[in-house]
Amino acid sequence: MNRVETLSKTFTGANTLKVVAGTNTPQGGDAGHGGVTVLELRDEGGTCWHLVVEDNAGFIKRISDVKTIRLELFGDSEAATFIGALKFALKVFELQRESGNE
């Protein structure tokens, strides 16, 4: 796997959550061209969360007491669609939090 430079930042409220992110895309194509995008979330204290994973066979696993969640996407298209998905999610979160405060 090609090296990916990452940056990190820690966010503190009643809990502490660290995010690590980075990408080396574009690399000119699919996963075989070496493009990697990483998003990692780490519980640094008091984060209440669960990881729910569904495999291609439809089996769902819920994992408690999670320390770190790391997503690795391979390829330029995967990076682009992931960035778009994160932007969409951010807009949804912001809109819903704003409407909840009225």
C-alpha cells in the first residue's frame, strides 16, 4: 500500500474523539494505481458508540467497546465518492441540529 500522509485533530466535549484523515489521490485510476483514502476515528475517552457492520451475505455484526474505527478506500473514484458522501452527511447533520434548536 502506498504511503498516505494523514493529519489529526482531537475534539473534546463530554467525550474526547480524535479524527485522523488523509489521501494520496488522485493516482490516475482504480485501486491498482495506489490511491488510498483513510478516515480513522478514535475514542480518547468517554465516547458512547457502537460499530455496526453488514457483510455482503447480509450478516450484521454490532461491536461494542470500540476503541478505533478505520476506513480505507482504494482508488480515485472511491476517494471522490467518499468525499461527496461526507459532505452530504455534514450538511444533513448541520441542518438537523439547527432545526432541533428552534
